[in-house]
Amino acid sequence: MMPHPNMTTNGTSAASRKSHPIVFLFLILPFGIMSGYLTVTVAYLLSSAGVSTEKVATLIAISFIPHTWKFLWAPIADTTLSRKTWYMLAVVASSAGIFATGALPAMESSIPVLTAIVLVSNVAVTFLAMAVESLMAHSTPEEEKGRASGWFQAGNLGGSGLGGGAGLWIAGHLPGAWLPGAVLGVVSLLCCLGLMFVHEPEAAHRSEGAWRNMTGVVKDLWHVARTRRGYLGLMICFLPIGSGAAANLWSTIAGDWHASADTVAMINGAMSGLVAAAGCIIGGYACDRMDRKFAYGLYGVLMALCAVAMAFAPRTPTMYVWFVMAYAFISGLTYAGFSAVVLEAIGQGAAATKYSMFASLSNMPIAYMTVVEGWAHTRWGGSAMLYSEAAIGLAGLLAFMGLASISKRTVKAPGLAADGLAGDAG
């Protein structure tokens, strides 16, 4: 007897495999916590100790290296242990990395050891992200990919706000340099409880031996990359459209706007995280109502305009607060747009590998824009940093629009006519 359309081959209801999108907010929190702790707490403490913005920016950029190249080891997550097992192993390793990062004294002589710890712990957290991305890809129906992306990125950016704000507050108000990392590490471990509310998908790429499993993953990835929807998605991820790189440097340039440590902790931490999370949720739902690539490009334009406006604004703490908040909200829109584009393009199958390919490309502009903007700030100040982000971001968007236009004229693929920056709702 043929299985019912709403049943899997083992008789499990497809509806029972669907997870509420909010679970992905909690599962991805440790990923955001690690990023926020480094870019806000550790960056601010290093800057206060006299370490230059350029060196802090380089350290932050190094933390993106594993996220840029994680597609190389993503097939391991698709072909070996279950997603939930990888998640638990990764959250333990990344929590230890957060603690170790905070245990080192904030001074220039710590940079070499700190760099090694940051690099290793970020390799560990890539497996956590892969596990969550794969669980999300397999349990989200097509019409809800935007909202799932929104909740997922709300956890990412909200966790970044938690890691930065709570970490810096603890560092400034409680004794013991190790305490912020210890608290945030425990919070990360508790996120494992979210695994109880998500279904483990079938192991399609783990049943035929290592070589065949790996071959299947590669074929699945190639199938996505050769479609117009796939290669346009890859291109939009690589270009510096709405990279949000300036957010990695807010704490180090706060002095230009005369912002105090408490202001930096509050605005770049909890407040920024909440505002960004709201942007993620709103942006995700919006992506389900328009072409997802168009939405991503639109969010990038808004981010460039925000950067230019901040460059023109007076150098006061009040302006710092308002523009960092506005930038955080737009970052939320952009992150949700990115994940919606990726989920639309990758389908299911070897989801960890495919999502990692897109995410790896998207981390490249964040990394190089962080370095470029840190370099620009060190030499010419905050306005040059913001202008450079806006100009490069808009140039990237124009490049993508040109590619989308050319491909629309040259590629005749039935059902994919709306895959560019304009068209139906995907």
C-alpha cells in the first residue's frame, strides 16, 4: 500500500515533524552568545587596555575564518553523527571556549593565545550551527521559511546582544575576570533543552558507507549550485550587501561619540539584541510575502542609508544610541533575509553542507568589511568607516542586480523566472 501524502515511509505524520519556529531561537543562542561576547565584551576590554582598533578588528576577523571555511567540514555533520548529537558535543566545546576567552587578562600580550582560543572555539560552534540549520531545513515547510529564518536569526542576534551586554555588565560590576565567561557558558549549555522540541530528521546521507555518503552530499550541493536560484543565492551571499560589519566595531569606536562603558554595555548588548531580534522576526515574516532576494537587497539599501546618516549626525552619546539601535534593527532584517534566501535555495537533503556553503560565503564580506572598516577608522576616523561600508555595500548590490538581469535573459529555466531581485513571492 502506498504511503499517505502526509505520512513518511515509517508512518510518522509529516505534521508531527514540523517544529514551531521559536525553538530555533533557543537552539542558536550559544552561537550568538559567543560572537557577542567577543565583539562587545572582549573588544571593549581590550580597547580600554590600549589595544588599537586595528588589532581588535583583526582578532574579530580571525574569528570569522572557521565560519568562512566551514563548508569543508560540513559533510562530516551530514554523514556521521545525528544532528542532536553534534549539537550537544558542539555546545560543550563552545561553552568551554567562551569561558577560556574570558579567563585571559585583557591586554595586548594576551592576543596570541586569545587568537588561538577564539579560532578553536569558533570551529566548535560551526558544528552547533550546522546542526540547527539542518534541523530547521528539514522541519520547515516552504511557506514558512521566512518566519523560521526570522526566529533563527532572532536567536543569533539576540544571543549576540546577551553575550555582549550581559558579559560587559558582569565584567564591569562583579569581581573576577573569569565570571562573565562562566555565566555565559552555563547559559549556552542550558540551550540543549531545546532539542526536546524538535524532531531528528532521517539520516539520508548516513546509510551507504562513508564514500557513497560523501558522494551523495557533493551531488546534492552541485544540484543546488547549478540552478539559477542556487547560484544567485550564492552570489548574493558573497557580495557585501548589508554585511552589518560596523556592528563588530561599535564598542571600539564608542569614544568617538563620547559614549560611556555603561552605555556601550546597554546599547550594544541587551538593547541591541532585543531590537535586532525584533528586526529578524519582522524581516522574516516580510520575506514570506515578497521575493526573498528582493527583500534582502532592500534591507541592504536601508543599512547603507543608516550608515551614511550616522556619519552626518553629531558626535553625541544620544546619536550613538539612536543610530546603533536603528542599525541593529536593520541588521535583524538583513539576517532574516539571508536565511530566507538560503532555506529557499537549499531544500532538504544534505542541509548542513548546503547551508554551510552559503553561510561560508556570507561570512567572507563580514570578515573583510570588518578589517576594511577598522583600517578606515584607524586612519581617517568614524565617518570614513561608515562611508566605506555604505559605498561598498551599494556597489555590491549593483553588481548583483547586473548579474541577475543578465542571467534572466540568458537562462531559460521553467519555474525559475522570478528568482532574481524582482518577481513573485518565491
